[in-house]
Amino acid sequence: MWADKYDCELADVFAIQSEIAEKIADQLQAKLSPKEKRAINERPTSDLAAYDLYLRAKELIYGLNPFPERENLFKMVQLLDQALARDPAFLLAHCLLARAHDNLYFANYDRTETRLALAETSVRAAVRLQPDSGETHLAQAIHFYWGYLNYDRAREELAKAQHALPKHAQIFQFLGLVDRRQGRWDEAIRHLEHALDLDPRNADVIGDLGDTYFNQRKYGEAIAVANRALALEPRSAFLRTYPAWLGVNADANLAPLRAVVNTIEAEGPSSAAVDVAGILFQTALREHDPAEAVRALANIPSEGYIREADYPLPHAWGEGLLAKLRQDAPAAGAAFIAARAETEKLVRAQPGNAKPLTALALMDAELGDKEKAIQEGRTACDMLPPAKDAISGVLLLSNLARIYALTGEKDLALEQLDIVSKLPCGPTYGELCLDPYWDSLRGDPRFEKIVASLAPKKASP
């Protein structure tokens, strides 16, 4: 309906944005309220360099392929600190900085009181600058959600943010995230779909919506969402691989995933191997292929982490799994001991966090310390039950079943699996069919019945 050309200095970018917004509103014959007119002409900062730093930081989290997440988050903090050094009154930068700190804390990349305090400082700065701003309320909501797992308070702040910013996609995104933590799966889908309608190119929302379908074992919908992301960035190795990875979980067929990976590798050396290293490592374990596992693990930085479920594990954990695949018990034991030492530091530093504790339990199970492993696994489940967190709580219970299987407690493992297999976020058909963790249960009719219950449904003739 409207288009125009602009040729002027970049320093006038804010004026250009305001002019474009006004012209489009006129063309659509929209009646702007005085508040909307003020918003159109409001400048987020008077410092163009600070704004550039903010946009570069924002792209790291809202870009089409925001990987690797950990490095991106630390880079965000660096860029936003620079922006705020130039303009301490830059509200949007304070809000995005709070999100970066909270994300580092929530994702267990730096779950320390220092990191949480940095997030709190940024939120308070936003409150001081504009306490009634929708962006400020959104930052507070994210802080309650990621920083304190306080979903009710997060929902209250989101309602305030929505009143000020009724068409802000991120508000509906976090409403969906809160919904699923509280087990409101239908509402979560509705809010995330609406967020994507408002911001169709937002990779962050696309990922959350796909994960939500996946958690409910709605694989067809999850794959469709993954293909939406791929359409936006068709050259991304991760996004090219991900739909086939989802398919493995649905039907336990590794052939389509292997075909995609082989095609990518045949195109020549690139950074693709790093982008899909985590998927390739897990695939190699499922294929019982030590050579492939070696190649994949080599592309995961030694100081990096291997993500299982929703918590990261140290690189030494992968080395232990590789040695176990090679049937090299001494090397596996040494690697698991190293992984345990690193994880135990996290447990001591984060006594209220169930995720490092469940990881420690896995390592003790691999090391043959049965009583300690089971005690740690059960304690982690008690700390964060599904009633408190419908995602992490179920993943902790699934991990407890794995600990039971590794320690020879077959009856307890099957009892636990029977429970979590009926819940969203429980194990997938592909996991139970292919993951070596369940090898000790194979052949037991009770296990095969659970696996069959998750098998893809055959189409009616």
C-alpha cells in the first residue's frame, strides 16, 4: 500500500523511523492517540553508537540462528555494558542486559548469586528510569521467571506489560513460557502462536513454539515449526538438521538424519560441524559408532558443555560416554571422575539448584556408587517436582529412571518410566528405542510395553 525511498545521513535514523511510521499510519487511515504519537517520536537514546551496540546485542538473541547460546549471551553482556557506558539512561539496553544476565543464570551457564545480582541491578535501573514502562514490566517479568522461578509474579508483571504494549510479541512469548511451566499446555500453544503471528521472523519464538509441540510429543507440528525456521535461514546447518532430528524422536529412524548430515558434509568443510556437533554426538552414540562420536566430540570445545535435557554437562562427561562406547572401562572411569569433580563444584556453589545435583547423580551411577546416585537423584526430584515445574520436574523424574537403570534397579526404573512416559516432557519413542542408557531394560515385557505406547500411530486404511 505504501513505499518510498530515503537517502540521508544515518544520524537521522530515528527521524526517518518516526516519519515512516507516521506515513504508514496515514496510508492505513489509522487514528493515532496522543500516546501513540508520542511513542512514534520518542527516541530510545540520543547516542547513535549506543543504539548500534544495542542492536548488535539484540541480534545475537533474536537472530535466525542464535547458536552457540552461551557465547552469544556473554557477548550480549559485553555489548550492552558498552552501550550503557555511553548512555546510562538507555532504558531498552538496561532491559535487554537484565534478560542476558537472567538467561545466563537460568540456563546454568553461570548460576551464581553474582550473576543474579547483576540482573537485579539492571532491572532496578529500568524501574528508576521508567517504572510504568511496558518494557520495564516485561524485564521484571522475565527476572521473576528466570531468576526466581516465581511464575505467579511473572504473570502479574506480564499483565501490566500487556496493558502498556498490547501488540508486543515477547509478552505473549513469555506468557506461553510461564503457561507451560505451570502445565497449561493448550494456553502455552495459543500464546506462542500469537507471538509468532505478531513477529513471524523471531527465531526465539519459533524455537519455543517448536519445543512446546515437541514436549507434548506432537512431532508433526514440531517439525512444521522447525521447517518455518529453516525457510528463514536455509543455509543454517543446524536448522537443516533439526527437522530430521525431531523425526528420530518420533519414529526412531536414523536414516533421514544421517542422509541430511552426509549431504552437509559432502558440501565441503565449514563451521557446520560445530553447529551440529551436539546432535552428531548423540546420533553416534545411538548408532554405536565410536569413530563418528570421536569426530563429533572434537567439534565441541573442551571448555564447552554438552547439553542433556535442560542442563549442561561438562565435556569430560562426553569423553566418558565415548570411552564407554569403546568399551574402555579405565578411560571411562577417569573421564567420569573428572566430570564428577567439575559438577560437584557446581552442586556446592548452588545448593538450591536441582539440575547439577541430578547430573552428579548420573556420574555417580556411571561410577558404580549406587546408593549415593539414587539418593542424589531422588533429592533432586524432591527439590523441583512437576507440580512446581511441569518441564524440569518431569525431566528430573526421567533422569531418576535412567539412574535406576544404570544401577541395576530394574523394577524401580520401569515403575518410574511408566509414570513419566504418560507426561509431557517425558521420554520419546526414539530415546527409548535408541539410547544406550536403557539397554539393561531391553527385552523386559514391561519396558517393551512402555515403548510400544509411545510408538507412532499407524494411519487408518
